[in-house]
Amino acid sequence: MNVKRGTFVTFCLLLILSTVCLQVSPGNAETSITLRKHAEQSGTYRGGRDAGKAVDGVTDAGQDEANCAMADTTDPGYGGRKDFAWWQVDLEDPYTISSVTIYSDAWSTLTDFEVYISGVPGVADAASRYLCLSVSSIAIAFLNSNETSHFLLNCTQPRVGRYVTVARTGGNTPTKMTLCEVEIDGVRYYYCDNCGSGSTCNSTSGCSVCRPGYVPPECTSGCSIGYYGTNCGERCSPCPDPRFTCDPVTGECPNYTEPSKSQPNQGNPQQAIENTSSARPSSSSGMLIKSQIVTITGVVASLVLLHSVSFS
């Protein structure tokens, strides 16, 4: 099915328990919140077609689908089921997510799949996942699988999470999945747990006031070096020791002791005395030297006297 740029076509399909509209419309990969974020998949069934190919901003499949992520079940599959391929992107921060756009030229590998939002990585913990949308084979059976096309999939209701997972749930080839690009429409979500006293807060703007030492809007990041106080709005005064900066909460510098400028040994008189004493010979050493001199002198005198007697 060819959809020219600028066109907007909506297909409303009756799925189990709800009516969901899938829209074929121009994408906007360069502004997607998934762009160049970290992605993983259950396995890669063609060299170079790793999970990152679905968040690189390139929507065209390219020759031999070189620009697409191709997931298989080399690793343990979705929900612990080794028969189903999955792909997941880490948005790095929590977002309120309302829709997901998927590009592919191999829709036969996406005949049955689900899109989940979660707050933790991985795909095995069902308790931490929130269903955005479940798509069955009737939703995309009419697509031309030889051309790159894309669907905008509206979540049944907005979901908050950091991780988005696309996972096969059945179909003819549930062990494989081809995603050429995945775009996500979402709004940054802020928690209000760390706000300071007197702060206002909402999920789209975050905290207006943080406790001292932290910066808004989330109040989880500390002050930059050289700043302190509420919302890190105060600049530190220079500390006596230039190796340190002030406390980010109080603005006070760490304890500082002026280094001593005294001469060696001046600060320890006892050590100076000991050093001086060690340089002088002791009295007992002097007596020993004198005794040795007297002994040598006596021996020489005796020899001289003996010599005189022998010649008389």
C-alpha cells in the first residue's frame, strides 16, 4: 500500500474488547523521543541489524533491510516464552506515552504483536508492564509487505514509563520481527516526591522549589560545583583551601588548618636536643681515647729504654 507524503489515512478496526484506530501518516523520526536512545532485542537474526537500527532516525528499510532492526529468539523470548521475538528501547526518563509509530517493510513479521510501557528494564515481569496496544493479524493484513510503510498506533490510554517494548504474540513467524524505525510520542513525566517546602508541582513541569542542595524540576540532581542552597541559587564564596568548594546545602567551607611555616626541628625542641647530643662524643668515649693514647705512649717509651740498654 503506497501512502504519499502529506496524506493522512485512518483505519478503525474492531479488536477484542475495544475499537482502535491505526493511522497511516507521515512520520517525524528526527523529533521522536526514541532517537538514538539505547535499545535491545531478544536476538539478531541478520548481521548488523541490531536493535539500534530502529532508533537511528532512518525510516527507509534500505537495500536488503540494512537499516532495520531484525529481532529473533536467540536469547530467551518475551515473557520467558522462547517462541516470541521482542524489542525494547530505554527512553532514559519517564514519559507519558500516548502513541507509537512503527516503520517496516516486512509486515509478515508483525502480524500479531503488543506494545508495552514499563518502569523497569526487561520483559519478563508482567506485573510491571502496562499495555499500550495489542494488534492482531486483521489490523495489518492488507499492507503491501514489499514496501516501507508505517502505522501510528494510539494507546488505548496514556501510560507512564521509561521503557517501551514491542513483542510478538503469535502469527506465522512469531520468532522473528523487523522494525525499520520506532517513533514514540510522549511528554516528559515528573514525580513530586522530592520537592522542597512550599513547592508547587505537577507531572508536566516538576517541582518549583527543591530542598537545599538540589536543582528543579525533579530535585534529584545535586548542585553544580560552586553553588549551594535552595534550587542551588547561591554562589559559594572562595574557600581558604582552593582544593575545596563549599557545602551544597549550607554553603560552608570544610574545616581548614593553616600549614606550619616553622623551620625543621623548631617545632620539637626535644628532638633538636637529641639531634645535638647525638652529634657530640660522650664522656666515656673521650676517656677511652685518652686511655688508648697513654697505653701507646708507654709502649713506645719501654721500647726506647730497651734499645738503650742493649747498646751500653
